[in-house]
Amino acid sequence: MISLRKLLDATSGSQSPRDTDLRDANGQSHALPARHSPEAHPGSVDARLSAYCEVLAAIGTHAQRAIPALGTMVSSAMTRISDNLTRTASAEAGAVTAALRESGREVEAQLSLWADQASQQQKENERTASELLTVVAKVTQSTGTRDERYTREIKQLSDRLRASAGLENLPLVRKSITENANALNTCATKMAEECRESVRQLTAEIAEYQTRLQASERRALTDPLTGAFNRPGFEQRLEACAAAGQQFSILLADLNDFKLINDRYGHLAGDEILRQFAGELKAQFRPEDTVARWGGDEFAVLIPGPGKEAGLRADRVRHWALGDYKISLDNQTLTVKIAVALGVASWDGSESGRELFARADKEMYADKERAPEGETTAPRIAVPSHG
């Protein structure tokens, strides 16, 4: 189970020796907590394991920064692999070595999947840009061709008008001027109409690509599994609320013992539970609230307004979103009792997002510790349902 606490151990103050200092190409520091360092857990973690887990954390962090829409998947996978390795720390050296080899294969598979998806996204972006450039080029060529045609027509009219000046018969001069003036007016009218049509077509084409771009931006801020906001989308909304100086609270939700489902029934079953729970969670909040999947089995909700509103929403979640969930698996109905730890914190008007998260995370873990025995996400098989 992924823990927000693990992401928040690094404080906003001076960096402790337990932190790993990562720097990007611009020299900007990104401190990560050394969650598995020997200093943090004296004598319980092998030095190789500690260094390896720090590398996994770095991979997840920078994948998230590189492509936010895809990075959440990598970050969650790296944290899960790291957590699994930590549980082998007290085992014999041979078991640790075997776990490292297995994790290496899993890391390679996750990065390969991430690379394939990133490549596909890059191709889609390149295709969209190419199509937009093609439209602009066509419009430019069409405009140039039209202008050349009308330039020739106007030149011919000008030549005829100059020829009329040499006529000695006044009625013929008047007739020639009238005819050519009418032709010039018709030419100008047609030119204006074609210009308007070109502008209309170009506007329609650009509007289509703007819609596609906006859809792409929404996808970049949306969790593909649940349809909720993802972590970057949530952080964007959080920053906007803080910048506006308005009252707001955050609610954190962590499914208890969710790993049991993945371990026993596979990740497809776990994914279906997450989708259903996300739907129930969103149903308990208002349109102006931001429901996000923070990562793994953890969710975060941004709730504008006074703190009492967040408390009311938390009560709704406990009353309506928890309990038995059903999914089909191998011609059987799998019934899963969902129990969740909740933490709520209201912004004090000055603290950072990290500090606010730390307070909500502390409340969430206190709620988890207060949970009655047996209040876990415990899977069980109900009566088989054959379809």
C-alpha cells in the first residue's frame, strides 16, 4: 500500500541526512526522503537494498515530472516494488538477491510499458501538429492563388479603363467606365466573399484542433483507470485555491489492506474495485470539489469552503461509499468489503501544500489505527454467478 507519509517525510526546512538530493538539468534540487536508508532503520536494511530503493524513487519522481499523464503509473509501480523489497530486508542474503533480480525484471517491464505509451503519445502530438501545419499551409496557398487571380482581373480592368481614356466618343467612354466599374465592384465583392469563406474555414479548422488540444490537456490531468483527476491535476487545483486565498480543506482516503485483493485475485480485480470506489467517492461530493486518485489505492479530495463542509463530506463517505462491492471473476461473484481510513485538514491560510498534506496524512493514519479489528478490505467469494 502506497503511503502519502512516504512522500511527505521531506520537510520544507533544511534537508536532513536522510534525504536524497536529486537535481534536474537546470540544477534545481528535488529532495526525496530516503525511506529505506540504513540511518532511517538502523541495521534493518542492506546497503544494496537501500541504494536500489532510492533509485526506484528517483525513477518514479522524474517519470512523473517528464510526462505527468503517464508518470503516475510509473511512480506507483516503483513505490510498490520498493515496498515489496523492503519486506525482504530481514530475510537471508540469498532471498534478498532473488527479490532484487525479480524486481529488476518488473522494473524493466514497467519502464518498457511507460516507454511504449510515451512513444505513442509523442506520435499523436506530432501527428496533430503536422495536421495543423498542413491546414495553415493549405490556407496560405489558397489565399496566394486567390490573390494572384484577382490581381490579374483587376489589372485587366485597369488596362481597359486606361484604354477608355483614349476614346473620343463620350457616350462610349461613359459606357466603358460604367461596365468596368461594375466589373470591378463584382470582383471586389467576390474577393471579399471568398476571404470571408477562407476565414470561416480556417476558424473552424483551428477550433477543431483547439478542442483536440483541450481534450489532450484534460487527459494529462485525468487518471485513466478511474476517470478522477490524477496527482498533477489535483496539485494544479490546490495551487489555484491557495493563490486565491480562499477557504478550503483536503480529505485523504486510503483503502485498508487493499494489497490483499491484488495478491490473491490479481490486479484486474483490484482495478475494478478502484473504479467502483472512485465512482462512489465522486458521488459524495459537489461539482466544485476535486476528487483525485493520488496513487495506488489512495485518493485525495479538494473541498472549497469552511472546514465544516469537509466534515460533512467525510461523514457521507463513511455512510455511503463504504461496505460491500461486487465484481465478477472467473464466473464467480467476488464480494469485497471496503474499509477506508480518512484524514481531513483545513488550510490555515499560510501553510504550504506539503504541510497541509502532512496534517491530513497524520489524521488519516490515526483513523487507520482507530479502526476496529476486522475493519479491513477483506475479500471473500459469494455465491457463484454463472452467465
